[in-house]
Amino acid sequence: MTIDRTVVGREWRFLQLTGLIWAWLLVAPGLEDRWLLQLLLQALLLNAVLMTLKVNPEWKVVREVMIGLWLVALAGSLFAFAPLPDGWQRLAREIESVSMLPLLALLAGGILRFVYLSRRLTIDGIFATVVVYMIMAIMFAQLYLLLLGWDAQSFNLPVPAAERTPHLLHIDMVYYSLITECSVGYGDILPRSDVARMLAAIQAVAGQFYMAVFVAVFVGMYATQRRD
């Protein structure tokens, strides 16, 4: 019996991306150098961009947009480490976050498109939806970071935002975003401003709706495959 390595590779495309995201989440809090955290995040984004474009080969115009947005995010990340005045570094971080928002939205849309068009329940499809769930959390984390940049009192943090480094604030917001999306709500980080509370509510609803919809979709795919 021979194994088609091409098929095996296709089955594990989004599993490796899921593993990389989880590894980044586990390693990031222990990284003392912010540049290393950003380097790993940008490498992770590049991996996601290439994987999304690979499963959507007809996205020729979108390909240029996605790569352009990633380059802008990368440039903003690099400028944030340059020996510039605080105002310029803050602007660079905001440019990075703003450029990541449409990029992450395109990644989520492209991966969901792949799952929908495949029409079959596969390991790759299951992990693709996990990747989208994590991308949603990272996207909302960028929104929360922008809010903190504009108003440091937007969230009630265990340690005041003014006393946290950008690296630690990034970790705090990713953690808070994931907890909100799962509707766990430990209460150690709380939204204070009206905008922060509304964004948290939207994310919680979106997270639950996403899970409910894709459980139903996978059950439908499984039932169809059983009939076939």
C-alpha cells in the first residue's frame, strides 16, 4: 500500500498553523525581548498568508493586497523598535495594528472560503476553523491595543497600562481577547470605557455564534459523507 505524500501534506496544512499559533501563545509571555515576540508574530502571519493564498490560488488581486498589508505591518513593527521619540514609536505601533486588522479579516475570510468550498469533513478543514477562531481573537486583541493607545483607562488591568511595556500589554490583550471570545470571563481584566465594553460584547457573541454555526456545518458534512 502506497501513501500519497501530497494528500498527507494537504491534510496537515492547517494543523501545523494551529500548532504554531498555540506555540506562540505559550512562548510569548516568557519572552523578555519584545522584538523577538514581534518577529515570531510576523513570521506566523506570513505563514498564514502563504497558506491562505495556497488554498485560494484564484485570489490574484487579493494576493497583492494581503502581501502589501503584511509588509506595512512588518514595517510598523520594525519602526516601533527604532530609536525614535515616543510619539513616533506609538504611531508605528498604531500603523502595525491598523494594517493587521484588514489582513486578519482577509485571512479569516480566505480560510473559511476554503472550508466552505471543500464540502467535505476533513482533518484539514477542522483545524482550519480552529485557525480562524484564533485569528478572530488576535484581531480583537489589536482593536483593544488601539483603544489602550488612545485611552489608557479603557481597561482595568491588574497592573496599570502606564506601568506595562508594549510587549506585556500585547500579551494581556491577547489573553483577554481569547477569554472573552470563549465567554469564560475570569474578571482579572475588565473593560471600562463604553467602546471597550461594546467590543467585548460583540466578540463574545461572535465567538459563540461561530462555534454554533461550524458545529452545525461539520455535522451536516459528516451526515452527507455517511450517506454517500
